[in-house]
Amino acid sequence: MNFSPPSSTSAPINNVLYAQAGGVTAVINASAAAVIETVFANPNQFGTMYGAFNGIKGILEEQLIDLSYLEAESLTNIKYQPGAIFKACRFDLDPLEHNPAQYARMLDIFKTYRIGTFFYNGGNGSMITAQKVGDYCRQHNHPVNCIGVAKTIDNDLAISHCSPGFGSAAKYLASSFLEATLDTLSMHDTSTRFFVMETMGRNTGWLTLAAGLIQDVMPDVPLILLPAERPFNQTAFLNKVQQLINQKGYCVCAVSEGLRNQNGDYLTIANIEHTPERDYTQLGGVGYSISKLVSDTFKVKSHYAIPDYLQRSASHLVSKTDWQMAYDAGVAAVEAAKQGLHGVLPIVQQTSEHPFKWQFKNVPLSAVANLEKTVPDEFISSDGMNLTPAALDYFRPLIQGERPVPFKNGLPDIPVIPFQEVPKILPKFQA
């Protein structure tokens, strides 16, 4: 494969760079495909388009792909691919005063490759990085426009009606939870009386409450939901479990990984990673803790499930609505770039309830960076252990429709798509 070297220093600064960051979604690559296709459709405005492996870390280390050579078949396959097609990262830029070399290197990359537009596909934390990149480059006379592309399964993007990626995770979790509930129903007379599923979301309970959609199929299901927004009241919880088991013979529960006790401490922490700049807390294990609590208290058989990566990578069961929203997010980002906008993130605005319709509105990156949209009180029942009709009305449109993946030999036909990095031009750099 041949590669074109970056344009000369006298050429326009109109090349494009796209990267993915943070936890992935089942539809993040729909956004990637949309950015690529829309950039390609505007050759008079944009020059060469590059992708970066491993987000901002890969940019610093010059892990770039020239997307001019992307074949049509590969672009189609990207639209079905789970994970991050260009490898996302858990990596943040250090504060400028602590690590100026990072920022100087970033500027070097952008100048060398004549990057005039930078798309960063991530959540609220990633928008801080995009803002830092843009601010530094512009302060040093490199006119780059930085545009965010929204995604997160946690649904915690501030201001936005919802987050591209959430609807598919909600659909997968509610579907799996429904199936596990029917399994428990069939076994409770002689075996399992309590089943609990642990969901992602850290400090927000959107995914946990989405499991409550099973009430559309089983209106009288003996259900408990424990969202992160409510402190765990052990006595009230156990009383509820006992009441439901006495009434129905069994109980099912969905719990947020970030559930806290009355003192505000996480019930369980899987790991804490210490770095020079910050500590990263990895949550996980509260499902087991809740299961054991019920089993020990009532001497009943219990089971727990931790979907973990499954809930964010289930490309075989995406919401068609969510997939289209993710694709539209990529298109909206390129449209913002075409208008010459900088430092913005296109967010979702609902324009119609019946039928559910949306549009994208550009807001400053600073308006969403590092903020969390928690579940509003009106979506959580008064006892803090279920969702309300208003929540169901909010969730239902986001999980509508299916976009089946092609199958081959009985498995999803989603082969790994090979990419080849461009030859490095700058000195080696360790991020």
C-alpha cells in the first residue's frame, strides 16, 4: 500500500484527523463511518483524512492511518463493527504546567500533518481533551477547529436529550434482563429465588433504570431497581425483597455499579489505579455483594450477572434508532466543521415525541466537559427502588427498531478490519 506524504508547508491547513476515546459503545463506529463519508463527500473543503489509533495517546505517538485508502467494503463493515474501530483510549492530557512536552508534541503533529479539523469521538471527559488541544494549537498560531462527536452508554452527557450509544446498551440490558427474569420465574419453585444484574454507569443510574423496561412485557414482575442516585438503604431493600418473594415466590433486581451507602461510599470497588496526576477507580462487584446479602439473610438460592463489556459491545442487538442517532452525530460534527465552528459538540435535541424525532444543536465543549447528567427525581419512584411512568416514556423511543448484522457460519460476520499506519515522520515520543 502506498501513502501520500503530508502536504508541504505552503499548502492549505485543511487535513482532517479523527480519533475515538473512552469507553466504547455498540454504535460508535456508525459515528466514525458518518464522519468519514461526510468528509469524503466534501473534497473541496477538506484535504486528506487521517484516523488515529488509541485516541489522543496515539496522536502523540504518531499512530496515524491515511483513510484515503479505505476501501468501500471496509467502510460498510465499519458500520456493523463493535468496539472502537480505531482503538479508543483511557488516556488524558496532563495539565499543561505539569507536562508541556505533551502539548508541544501535539502541536508538532498537527503542524506536520496540516490538520485543520480535529474530530474527537467521546464522552464528557473526552471533551476536555478536545478543548485543550484546540486552545493550545490556536494560542500557538495553528488554526485548528476541534469538534466533539458525542457518545456514551452511560447517558450522562450534560444538556443532551440522550447520548448516542445509550439506546443500544439499554436495549441489550433490558432484553437480557427479561430473558433472565423468565428463566428465574421458571426455576423459583425449586431453585433460584433472587437474581440480580449489575449495570455500568458509575455515578448515574440510567442503565439500571432501563432494565425496568421489562415491565412492558411483565407488568407484575417482582422487581427492584437500585440506581446510583439513591443511597442504599439495606433495611428497606431487604424488607422489599422479603415482601416480593412472599408475594411472587421470587425477586429480580438491577443495580448500578456505583451504588453508594448512606455515608456516600461505594459499596464495592474493584481496583484503584494510581498515576502521578490522578487516581482511577474501577468499579465492579456490587452485584455479587447484593446477591450474597439476600442469600445469607433469607437462606435462598441467588444468582448474579455482570454484563460488563457485553452491554456496550452487543452489535447484534443495537437499537436502530440509536444507530441512526450515532450516524447523525458524525454528520452533524462534519457540518459544524464546514461552518468553520470550533470548540463545539453537537448534542441531541428532541423535536417530536410522537413520532420520536431529533436534531443536533451545537453547544460549547466547555458546557458539557466533565459534567454528569444524573437521572432526574421524577424518573425514580418515591421509595428509590423502581422507575416511574415518565421514565418509561423517556426510554421507550430510544430502543426502537433493530439493525441486524450479517451472519456467516452461524456467527456475526464482523471480521477485524486491518489498517496500516503511515510511516512516522517525527522523532519517537512516549506519551
